[in-house]
Amino acid sequence: MRKTSILMMIALSVAPIMAETLQDIANNLPVAPRATANKLEIPQVPGAEVRFLGADYEQVIRPDGRIVRLLADTKVKVSFELSKDGEKAISKDYDVIVPGIMSAGAGNAAPQIVPELLNWVGGQGEYKLGDFVKVATDMPFAAEFAAELEEMLQCKVELVPFGSQADISLGICNNIVLDKEGYTLTITPEKGIVAGATTETGLFWATRSILQMLQQGNGAAPCGTALDIPRYQVRSFLLDVGRLPIPLSYVKDVVKYMAWYKMNDLHIHLNDNYIFHEKYVDAGENPFEKSYAAFRLESDMVGANGTRLTADDLSYTKQEFREFIQYAQAHGVNIVPEFDTPAHALSFTRVRPDLIYKSKNKRGCEMLDAANPETLKFVEQVFDEYMLPQNGQPAVFGNCGVVHVGADEFHGDAEHYRAYTDGLLKMVLGKGYTPRVWGSLNTKKGTTPVQGKGVQMNLWNGGWAKAWDSINDGFDVINTNDGALYIVPFAPYYRMDARHGWVHEHWKVNHIANEVVPSGHPQLLGAAFGIWNDMIDQRYVGYSAYDIWHMFSNSVNVLAGKMWGSDETTTSYAEHQARLATLNKVPGLNPYALWENGATFSCQPTALPYEIGKPCMGPDYELTMELMLKESPVEGEEQVLLKGDSGVFCAALSDGTIGFRRSDSMEFSFNCKLPVGEKVTLQLIGKPGSTQLLLNGKPAGQCTLTRFHRNTEGIINTFVLPLEMLGSSFNGEIYSLQVKHNTPAGPTVDPNLK
């Protein structure tokens, strides 16, 4: 045994030792864990060139390696590129502590807001606001901020010019660290709350932090000094309005909620269609005629066959959308509008059926002919209607900056796809916008070059597009990984909203599918999650935007902190939820149209129509109405009992049955009619997910969806009660009306109670 061991040792001693790869070297660099100079020390590797690649906080460690010290010690992740003998390797992330310029001391702990402050140096005591609050600022958002303070604190706010003595002061300052979104806060007993930023957006983010602090402190903020800057420049949410009609008022609420957590990028998917066309094909029907499709913006485009591009059910006018973009920007949120072609384009192919792609694919009716030069000309016409000034009006998308061209899931020839996508991207660049595109080039491999430089790419699936390949092709990338970040409401797949605990504790911005990109890579812009409304048409179960608010809101408050600040979780999901319970009542926002619990309203109209003038009421509610219908309704004519922003409640729909139509255009019938010439007690009981009708105390008909199908099984028929006008077109008498609101219990409950 001993002799054998000696022989083995001799053999091992003369065997060549496996050399380290350049990647191994890159991931084992001698990086100093603490910065001690004004410039980052570049580690040395004999025989190789080492270049600083980037930092996640490039405001702290600049692209040229210069170090800017903040208030407190700040952990920055840095990475490097190594070159040797024509080979290159990118390192892992290395943590470097940049020392602060202030001593942490033993002052107040950092406020537990979301996202967390990057730097906080605590002072002593607190600043307490009273019943009368002065706010000194010249910012355009001043009036809205004052209204938010008044609602939250039940106080009176006076706006005074910046520089005046005040409780809260918000002003522009010069600070190279802050960039366009950062801000500083100084809270002292003598000067109150003072915020500074280099831009209006930075100051607006400061107001979100101030409001959260005051909400947690019941009108008081802890004394201390803060400096806060975002880690990633794109913190995005995608909303698919192409398949589910969603009123623009709801999308404005989405903007306001995003802003509360400093999410700054709303990607609006403006056209799409039912994607399961094979269900029609297999049943012997034509999906080109049957499948639901919509293009949500007002358009001048009309096909030779008379088909309008604009959706018939719900659309946004150009002026409405132009104003919406401005509204969002005033709340720190950039709008990224998307027209999706050459696939998901049934609304386009119906206008130009001559441009349908020649394909045997059962989903071919939705695909434009990417091989035909006329297709790109047609699509450019549509984009130009919004990207360029028209008829003396400014461009609808003029303030957007970034425009999304879609280009996902095309099931045709790769070279056709690559040429078409390249043309789209160059077209958008040529109009002065930054294009964004869905990653697809790993599935659509080929020789036709596709523009990468100056283009942003959503990395949505590791099969369709790989992170490193996309970066090497020149694209700036956004982590939008479907398995981790997609929600398809009421579907058995893509349900990130059911895994918030996992997302909070494990998800990271720079982990994209099975690849890891350094956090500070200059081409990693950030991340996005999305809600896709696949469950339309044959799969539609009746849900409205109301029914998915909690899926959106509870995802924002999980992801926002990881996009603004560190994604290294230090708290459990339960601890995160406990923190949220202290700060997630967003002033000025009431997405569930909730009244005070137990609130009632009643009236006895003397004549019809009768103006009630009340805001709409969300579930839970009970409506009781005594009325009499004088004559049988005329077929095709509606008789409206209640009308408002949320829709109409009808004594007679066009078919004569009692029912309602929501503001999203979806209509529901109770399949029963009011008796003629008989005084009736009508009751409507609304709960999240269900609306029930009673006549004279007895259930009166099964509520069914009048569109797509008339199924009653599992139908969600939530109805927010309109209370603006009573009896606007009712041929009868209404003797009395009473409504009562109860705060609902269940998964859709929101803390924004009014």
C-alpha cells in the first residue's frame, strides 16, 4: 500500500496542473473591499488587461472610476472586463464600501419606508406637523402635494414661495450625485423638513418619502439627513389594455400607485388579440372573423374594406392620451406606448387582409407579412400618426422618449422577421425616439443584421432571447422574465401574484432566466413585471380591471424596493407586509371606490332625471329602489336607472332585460324583465366578484355576460355602482332610492378607504 501511494504521489507531481480560465481569474480578482482613494483601484492581473466595466450606483463610482462619497457608508457593486490573447471575460459582482462623509452616530433609526432610503444619518427627536402646515415650493405639483397632506393629516395647508419660512420646503439645488431622480432630505426641529433635488422629478420622489414618513409617524418625521438615489433607471410595469378594455381613469390610478413606490416606467400594450385562434380553427370556424382584437387609440386608419383600426368597444382619443402622458410625467412616470407587430396584429390584418403572412400556422390570421415591403410602409403610417405632429397638433407620443415596437412571437421565417424588425427599429430611431423591442433573436437566428445600438430590449424568455447574446449584440436590456415576472389573471399559468413571498426573498434584477449579468453592467437598465390579459374571448370569465387591482398593487410594493435599491433581502415577506401596513394608504387614490364603512345615502326624487351627484360606490353595497315601469320597453332602446363614471344600471337593456354595462364596455344581463304597471322593490347586492338582483325580496334571474358567450358558470360580474344620475332614460316612476356601503372582506380589499 505504501509503495503504491508513493508512486501515485510521484505521478501527480509530474502531471500538468489545469490552468485557470480567464473567467476563473475574472471571478477571483483581488478587489479591495473598501475604497480608500478618490478613484477605484483597478486590480492587476499579469499578462491581462483589466478594465472597469461599471457600478450599480454609477453616481457613486463613476464610469471613469472616480469615487463620490455620500453621507453614509454605501455598498456599491462593481465589475470588470478582462482581455487576454484576444479573449474576453466579464467578472462577477464585487462589493466595495465607499465611506460616508458623516458619522452615523446614535441618532434616530432610518424610517421604514418603501423603497428604503439609500443613506440616512439619524438626528435626535422629531419634527411634528400641526393643524396648520406651511409648504414652501414653486413646483408644479405643489397643489396636489398640499391636497395629499390635507387628506392624510386632516390639516390645513398653505402654499408659500420657496425661501419662505415653512414646515416643509422643496427646492432645486446643485448636487452632482443626485442625477435626475435623486434627492436629499434634512429634518431638524429648527427648519422642519427640507428637500433638495436637481430636477422636478427628484423633488416629487422626495414628497413620496415625506408622505410615507408622516403616515408612519402620525404627522411626525424623525430628525435626520437622507440622500436617496435609484439603483436602476428603468423600474417598469406593463399593462395589457389591448385584450382587456380598461378605462383611462383606471390607468391614471395605476400611475399614481406606481409613483407612491417610485416606479417610473409604464409600458402600455395598446393592441392585441385573442391568441388561441386554434380553438376556432379546430371547431371549423374562421378566427380572422371570430377572434377578439383591439387597437385602443383613436386612429384615422381605415381599410379599403371599411374596417377601422380603432377598437369599437373602448378606445382613447389622441387628446386624452396626450394629456395622460403629461399627467404621468408630472408624477415621475414615463409612458412607453407599444404597437405590437408583425404578430399579435389581428387589428392590423383586418384593416389590410392583403398583408397577412402566408402561413399554415393556425394563428396565422394575426401575423402581418414580414416579407412584404408594403407591410413596413403600412405599419410606419400607423406609428407616424402618433410619433409625428398631425393636423397642427403636437405628436401624441411627443413626450414619451421611448416607443415600443413589439415584435414578439412571430411564427414565420427568421430572415423575414429579422429584416422587418430591423426596419421597425431604424424607423423609430429615425423619428427621434428610442425604440424598445421584445427579445426574439435567439429563436430567430439568421444572417440579416438587426439594429442593436440605441435599442432597449425586454428579455422576456430565455429561449427567445438570451441576456448575454443580446448584450453582445449591442442592446440595452430590461429583465422581464416571464417565469418570474408575468401575471395572467384567472389563468392556470404565469401567476407571479401567487408567489410574492418567493419574489420578495429570492428575485434579483440581474438574474435573468438562467443567466446572471453584473448588477452594474452599463447595458442592464432595470426590470419590468407585467399583467397580460390572455383570458379574453372564449376564455373570458367576466373580470374587470377592478378585479385585478390587488394583483398589480401587491406586486408593485414587492418589486419596487428591489428596483430602486438593494435586491439583497434582509427581511422576511411577513416583515415586509407588516411594514407596508403602516404606509400603503395612498392619498388621493381610491381604486375600489370605497365609502366609509356603514355609509348610507337615500333620496326620494320628485322628477326624473334626478341628479344625485355622488361618487360611484364599490362593493360591498346594498341598493334598494322602489319603482314602477309604465310601459313595455321598445326593443333596441335602453332605459337607464343609474348612470355615472363606472357605467350604467338599466331597467331595460336593448333586449328589454334588467342588467348593467360597466365603463369597460362589458355588459351583463339578469335575464329577467321588470313587470309593467306594477310597483316593485328592486334590490342590487354588489360584492367583489358578484352582483345579485332581487325583485320583491326574491332572487330574480341568473347574471350572464352578453358578450363572447352566455356562460354563467364561474362568471365574475363585479359592478361598481354609478351614483351620478338617476332615471336618465327611464319610462316610469322611481319612488325612493337607498344605498348602504360595507367595507368588503377578502383578497381585493385595499387600505385606501374613504
